[in-house]
Amino acid sequence: MNKKMFSLCYIACLALYLGIIAVIILSHGGRAKVRDDEVPQNVSAPLLYAESVGEKPHISAKSAALIDAKSGAVLFEKDSSAHLPMASTTKIMTAYVILTNMDIDEVVKVPKEATLVEGSSIYLRDGEEIKVETLLYGLMLESGNDAAVALAVACSGSVDEFAALMNRTAHEMGMCDTVFANPHGLSAENHYTTAYELAYITSKAMQIDKFREIVSTQKMLVPSLDGSSTRLFLNHNKLLKYYDGAVGVKTGFTKNAGRCLVSAAERDGDMFIAVTLNDGNDWSDHQSMLDYAFNCYDTVSVAKKGEFSVYKNGERLSNADDVYITVPKGLEPVFSYNADASEKTGVVRYCTGGAEIGISREAAGSEE
């Protein structure tokens, strides 16, 4: 690592350290917690050196977002905060909730209501016993709406209760412009997201190894547990075949939502996530967006999870996640920062050339 890059990482790490200290001061010596009645802090504004680098892609989507999966930096957007239906890309959150709440080896019984849902299907049978893992592959590769309902009922007892769990999970992530009415994405009142929040949800899901394994699988042959049939799951994501580094994640379509697509690609440790909503030229647009990301940006690691810590009253407080910064290729900017504290948050603001480019924020509430 050259001296300038070392300086960049050193300053960012020191700023993270100051942010932790600010949280300690605010929490009166205990680990900061957010009260149940408080709205969680939204996603920390990511660290990105430049607002514009290179020639941005020209796309036809109604709404789009391109983010760095590790830092969260928004590299390109088009009306990315517009509330829009997202069709079967809904299933990204469905899979995330299942993977964080159920054992994939659990065997569940298919409810009759799952066999009656309209749209894409893996042809589940009423009363059939099937593994959660198999349902997840059917959900994400074949976009089975029946698989979505079967998983929802197995997890929460009903579709409505599962949708409520999806909404609580989105809320805990800091999402404030996403509402789920069902686990499959068929058109429904109060079922929408934004391109940016869908990209962020996807970045969280891609941190789960099993999720990444599923969405990067191109095909799978699965015998039923009773031996009566065999299912072939084929991934509808064409980018897995012809885009270098593609690792997922989900297609979607309804008349109301139009063509929706979430893609992810990884090269040399950098991962970028692209989202388009209502886009008739999505395959080409996603290639353009991902090409733009790989051609113009690099992701720099600042600190690994738990690498920096301080002690207060015998308790160790450290960074809960890996910390990354997105920088333009070939550039080594010098960052400045300042830390401040308010009643509920400790904030570190990062600047370059006198302009604020990112915020690290920690929530602080009363102790329980």
C-alpha cells in the first residue's frame, strides 16, 4: 500500500474510532440501544469520493440505482427514491427473512393455499413435504409464487403475518420507503419499494453465503422427498451466462410493475449491485451500469469487523461491521473529518475539498 492510500485508510479509521467514542459518551457508559418506539436511523450515508466519475450510463428504466455492495455508495441513480411496485424482486426479501429465521434443512408441509396462488409456479402439491432449502431454490430460480406462500406460512403461520415480518425486517434495516403486502410480488395495494432501498436490501442479503449460493446457481435437479417426482429449476437471470463476474440475483415482471431486475457482479473482490424498475431494456441497461461501476471505481477496505475497539466500564465496544470506502480508479483523495454528538447520535462527517461526501452515524437511546 502506498503512503497516500495508507494515509486515507488511517484517517478514516481514526474517524471511526472517534465515532465510537461519541456513542459511548451518549450512552452513559453502556452499549447504545434504540428504543422500540423509535424509528431506527436510516442507512449511514456511504463514503464516496466523487459524485460523478466518467460518462454515466444512459438507461431506459423508470427508476434505477447502482451501489457498491460493500460501502453502500450510490454510484448512479435515476429517480431512485420513487415508490414503485417491484414484482418478483420482492422475493429477495422473502429469501432473506427465511434464511434469518428458519433452518434450511427443516421439512415443511405445503398448505393448500400455496397450490392455488396464480402466476409462476414450481407445481407444489397440497400436503407435500418439502425442505425449506428446496423451496428457496424454487423461489429464486423459478420464481415460484407457490414456493413463496409455502415458505411464508411455514415461517409465520400466514401470508399476512409473514408480510408483517418482512416489514419489520425492512424497518430494522432502516428502510422507510418500502412496504410489503405479500411474499411473492403479485400486484397488491401498499406493495412497493424504491430502486435504492431494493439495492440496499439486496446488499444485506448478499452477505449471507447461502443466499449467494442460491442466486448464483444456474440450474438444479431436485427429487421430491417421497420419490414421486423430480423438479428441474432453471435460473431466469441471463446475466449469469454472459456477464463476466455475475453472481445474481433476481428478475421480476407484472403488467403493473413492468420488467424489474436486480443484478450483482463481483470482480477482484469488488461487488456492485444494479437495480432497474419498469425497464423494457433491462439486460442491456444492467450491463452498462455494471460496466460503469467496474471501469470507474474501486472499493477500499478501511477496517475489518471488530478490528477497532475501546473499553468503557470493562465493556468492549467495537465496529460491528466491515468498513469500506468507494474511490475512483487511479485517484487517491485526502479526506478530512469532524466528529460531533447530539442527544441521540454520534456522527463523523467526512469531507474532501471542503465538500461533505459521507457520514458515519450511530444511534443511541436509553439503556434497557
